[in-house]
Amino acid sequence: MKKKTRKGAMHALEALLAFSIVIGFILFVMPVIDISTPSGHKAHYVYSTLETIENKGLLRTYASENNLVELNTTLKELLPETYNFAVGMSHLNATHKTISGNHSFNYTTDTTKLDYVKLDLIFNAATDPIVYLNGNIIYSTMGDASGIIESIDLTENTIAGENQLTLNFTSSATFDYRLSILESEDLSTLPTKKNIDTVNYFISGIDNTFRPTIVRVYTW
């Protein structure tokens, strides 16, 4: 009965971590729009315009291709000429797997766009786990680590281009990992000394994969 209880708890924790990735992305990447401001009507109009672009099947294409230029051009055609705006996007690339034994994998980033890289670990059964990033130890603990959950920020240790993550154990092990990479880009530099509202449009996935995107339109 104890084994079944622990297994059920692990599945619950796995689901919680996956859910927290999405919720964290929405809460912390998407700034809040204050619709009570005088520019509130403009923000609603921009959001409705983004909905129109998505309904035409264009917005998801722009997001999948990270095509800020075409997004900007389309908005110029649809928004009133009196609107001052700029565009940007944030992409969350999250992968998760259940692994048995020692394991290595690579991930690639553009550090000029990088917001963060986070590694979530659930050690279902593990002894003396050591995590290496590009050959350097970034996490280790001694003894039985079964049942331990860890969240490790890899941002500062991530290099431009390809990175290698390695997880080693002194005996047989099973674990779940989730790697979350958030990258953001703006098409142009925003003006200073302006009251800028941010309109965010959430796209849940690209090409049936878990790669949620926030399309951002800054208005002033």
C-alpha cells in the first residue's frame, strides 16, 4: 500500500509541475493591462484586432515563425493611423520526460533573447544525484534522494548556442525532468518617458506542440 501511495503522489506532483509551468508563464510573462486608464479603449481595440488576425489563421503562423515584421505590418493595416504601437513576443519551450538511469541531453538558446532556463526534477528513485551543465556541477546531494523535488535555475550558467545537461547516479535511478526555456524579443526599442500599455495575447501551442507564446503589443 505504501508503494502505491508514493506512486500516486508522484503522478500528482508531475501534473502539478506541468500545470505550474503554464500558470507561471501566464502570470509572470503577461503584464496586467489596466483597462480603467484613458487608453483602456485602445487596449481593447488592439486585443480585438489580434483576435481577428488569429481567426484568419495568421497570428499562429507569425508566432510559429517568430515573424515580428509581418505582425507589425498587418497591425499597421488594421489599426487606426493615430495608434502608436510596437510589437514583441515571448516563447516558452518546455520539455518533460521520465528517464531511467544516467542521462544526457542538449538544449540550444539565443542568450540575446533569453529570459530564463529552469530545470525541475522529481527523483522517483535516486542515489547520489549529480547534475552537470556543460561539464560543471550545478547540483548534487548525497545518499538516497528518492521523493525529492528540485527546481534549479540554469540561466546564469547557460551559454549561447548548444548546452549539455548530464544527470548521473551511483545506482539505478528513475526520475522526471522538465526543462523550461523562456525567450523574448521586441521588434523595436520602446520610447522612454511614455505611458505604455501592454496588450498580451496568449497562444497555447504551435503545431500541436507545447510551446505557448505571448504576442505583445505596446501602445502609447
